[in-house]
Amino acid sequence: MPREILLNAFDMNCVGHIQHGLWRHPRDQTTRYLDLSYWMELARTLEAGLFDGLFLADVLGVYDVYGGDADAAIRGAVQVPVNDPMLLVPAMAACTTHLGFGVTANLLYEAPYPFARRMSTLDHLTRGRVGWNIVTGYLDSAARAAGFARQPAHDDRYDLADEYMQLVYRLWQHSWSDDAVLADRSSGVYADPAQVKAVHHHGKQYQVDAIHLSEPSPQRTPLLYQAGSSPRGRRFAATHAECVFLNGQAEAGVRLIVDDIRGQAQAMGRSPDDIRIFLGATIITGASAAEAQEKFQDYRQYVSSEAALVHAAASLGVDLARFDLDEPVDASASQAITSNVEALTRSQGPGWTKRKLLQQMMLGSRQVPMVGSGEQIADALIRWTEKAGVDGFNLSRTVAPECWSDVSRFVVPELQARGAFKTRYRQGSLREKLFGQTRLPASHPAMRAGEA
């Protein structure tokens, strides 16, 4: 019997996200991203399809590596304009009961004290259905927008992040006891001061002496996502993450990363079962293989190669506009997403070129799509879980909202028929649905943060 597969929709509060140019398709509705009803409709669609969550990406800064400016990004709507993902969540939570929400926030530019309150607020308003995708950024444009000359070096960003996590853990887990709130109308005592204590953190980056402003939320600490797969990123994931988001095309390569993260987590005293791995994937499906292929060819007519290169240049940290089509690209000095550079070098060889990159970007991104009938896609997803050890998939949007409806209509029933997908939601918080308990396990470092 195959394991139960987890599915997230992967989206962003903008027009163009991963598959660049597809917003121009006549059936695509992502230009409605400013309309709150669009997001509420999306949430209801995903819940009807039994999706586990909506994973919302975000970026601070613009993609200005390609050509040395942001012109091409602005022309092609390459994740600009982009709005705050967190402000969408309460409305989507209000019209759903079970769907989880993973929101991306860059800790380099979020003061930890107000950020901890914001996440506690979302956890309250969603009744425990919120997760935080922990990112440390990769754009110098974001650093300049925040008043810095440039972003810190790749590994230094993770060092800062480790301290940040210790501070927010203390605020979420160790400031208010579970017994603090009495709400006693007769005595007039809402909370017992003896059960509330200040957090004292004096570290290299942060100095905080304060009581957390929010009473304990259902999960206390939001479900923790993380997407780094560089060696330093894996160590961070093994330490902190509950859900890890990976990209990759080769099963064997993904398996090595999965085993490494779980092995490191176990060496730190965590259970490997306390981590769920989500693989980035793009699905194009239909009632038959022929229909799916027809849809794929239709979508390809709207792909923007320039927009795809703009996004790739930023994530790779290399101005691809400086290279001819068949000129080998040197990305050895990148301080962007180094795991992307490593993955591309593994798949294309050390002398990869723009032509090879464009050939891979069939739908405007480096993520090669899965195209086939519901039965074929179900087979492929199950094979990934068996061969690479992943638990689920973050499904990138193509033409929305039909891409989500197609998965619900054609793929989910095939997975259910194989016993590889739930037939109804479990009750409880997002963490309880994924791990069987609403609070973090005792082995997680957040539970020991109050000891320091």
C-alpha cells in the first residue's frame, strides 16, 4: 500500500509566479490577484479538492540581475507587482474549515518581536491552520530596499536565522503558560500575571526584554516550512523545519538530499518522522493523455522566454543577459540560491549555456512539467514518493484556476483509488493534520529555547 501523499498549491500574491508568461492565456485569471474574492474562490476550490494547504511564496525586492535593471521583470510581471501574502489569509480562512496556509516571510527584514505577534494572530484567526515558510532571501535589491548596501553572505544569513529562531521560539513557547488566561468575569481577572513572564534574549544580532503580546495560540509556534537545500540550508532544515520544500529533476539526487536532512535531524535528537518533504512539481493533466498533451502545447504558446531568464538570473545570481546562447555560463561566485546553481550544474553539466537552460524551461521555468492523464500523473507521484522518499508536492500554478481544478478532477480520484490520498480531512490544526499533534514535539529545539 503506498503512503498517503500530501498536496499543496504553490502560489503567490502576484500575476506571474513560476511559469512565466502564462498569465496571458485567455483562461488565466491571475490578473484578478487584487480582488479578495479571487483568493476566497481559490481557497474553496482547493478545499473541495482536499488539498492540504496553499503555500504562498513571497519576495522583497525586484529581479534586477538580468540586464542590470528591473525593466524586463516589470514588463513581464516577473513577481512584480507583488502584494503581502499574509493579508490574504484571514479571508481565505473565514471561508474554509480545513485548508492550511503557509506564508513566506523573510526574517532578515522582519523585526522578530512584532513578527511573532503577527504569526500568533494568524494562528488564532485560522484556528491553528497557519505555517511559516522561513526564508533568508537572496536578492541584493531586497537588501537595498531595506537600507543595506547588500545582503549578507549565504551562510551568514543562516547564522543570523538560527539566532532569530531561538528568539521567536522563546516568545511563542515560553512567555505565556497554558494556564495564564482565566477570563474570569466574576473576579475581573483575564490573565494571571504569575503565569506570564518576560523573555530575555541578548544575542549577537538581537537584544529583547519583553513579554509576548499574544496569548497562546492553538499551535503556539506556527507549522515551520523551510526551502533551503544547500549544505548550510539542509543543516538549518534538520534543526528547525517540519516541512521542507525541495526542487529537483532527478529522483536519485532528491533522495540524497532527503536522506541527508532526515539523517542530520536524527543526529540532533529529532525523529525523522517529524519532517515532511514536499517536492516542487508542475502538473498538466486531462481526461486522457492526448488531452493533457494538447493542453500542454496550448500553454506553451504563451511562455515568455525573457521573463523566464529574468527569474533564473536572479535565483542563480548571474546576469544571463551578458552571455550568448551557446556561451558557457559561469555561476561559481553566486551568493543567491546556491542549491539552484548546484542542481543546474548536475543536470546540464559544468558548461551549461542559455540555450540548454531555455530548452529545459518548457513552460517558463526550470521545473519540467509532468504531462499526462490522471492515471499517469498518479503513477508518477507515487513513484516519486517511493524512489525519492518525499511525502508530498508543492504544485506550481500554470493557468489558474483550471490547473487546481484539473488536479482535483483527474489526479486526486486516481490517487484515492490506490489508497495514496485521503478521502476526507482529519480534524484539528494544520500540524495535527500532518503530524497528529497540535504542538511541537518535545524533541524540537523550540521546546528547549526557554532553558537558555
